[in-house]
Amino acid sequence: MTKTPKTFENLPDEKRGRVLSEATREFAEHGYHQASINRIVNRLGIAKGSLFKYFGNKAGLFEYLFSNALTEFKQPLKDIRDNASADFFERIEQSFLASGAFIDAHPQLYRIYLKMLFNENFPFREKFLGEIRGAHAKFLRRLVDDGITSGQLRPGLDRDGTVFAIHSTLDRFLQSHAVPSLDSGIEPPAQSLKDKARMITDLLRRGLSASP
């Protein structure tokens, strides 16, 4: 990060929330290059220098916003990972639902992710996408290892290939959930997020389960 925002962390929760909300809106609507610090501070009614004092520059603001969003996204996945009472496929389904719920709660953050994903000139693109994928791969490797060790997954299963397949499926599932028009003409009959997560989990179960 360009500058550690200790001053920002000391602000009241309500003020921090407003700053992050307006910054998220700006990056979601305009992307990184066209995002304007002036528009952000005008909507907030604060001095431009205040934002620079908090984050150093636009890059620092975006990096803080991204880091904060990633931390929030990972928390429910950690809870799922540590839920020893659920089997492998239950936890996979739960991760689909938790990720979809995050998008529903933070649609503008996901818009930023999509801009980053499909724009090769997005600043810090490789770094940020690498962090997202690295965190998700670590989560999935733990689940797959547990599934293999417990005998829930087929013996001899390629762990890395399985992690890649599940990650790719989830990523595309979330894109379809956020932008339904991507699958116009091939989407299944109208279903809830829960129904779609169950359908895809059942397909994964048929391919990966050690049981017939």
C-alpha cells in the first residue's frame, strides 16, 4: 500500500463507511483511470487534502478498498472451511451461496472486479487478481485435501486439477449470477441462487464423489 492509513482507521465507523462507499461507487462507475478524487470528495463534502492524508493518492485509496473488500469476502469462507460438521460437498455448496450473497450485498465491488477481470490495462490487475485467486485456491485446497483424506472424494484425484475446476466453475457461476445476460439463451429455467448452487454441486458430486 502506498501509505498506511492509520489516520483513516481512527475515524468513526460511520465516516469510514461513507468514504469507502463513495470510493466504491466511483471506481465501479468509472473504472480506475477515469475515477475522480474530486467527485468523491465533493459527494462527501470534505477537503481533497483529507483523502490524500488518509491514503496518499488514488492508488493508495484503491488498494485499501481492495484489501478491505478481500478481507470481508474471505471471512465467511473461513467459517465454511472450519465447519467440521459439514461434508465436502455441503461446504462447496455453502461457498457458492456465501459468494453469491457477498455479491448481492456488494454489487458495486463486484462491478470493480469485473472491470479488472476483463480490462488488461487495469492498474495492479495481475497483483489483485493473483491475491483473489491465491486466497481462493488456498481455501479450496484445504477442502479438497480434507475430502480426499476423509474418503469423500475419489482416490487418486488430482488435487490441483480439482481446485482449478471448482474455482473456474465458481467464478463463472458468480459472473452469471451478477450479469444474467451473459448466459442468455443457455441458462436453465428460472431458479433461485440456492437452486443453482445445489444443481452445480450435484454435478460436482457425480464427478468427484468416492461413492457411486
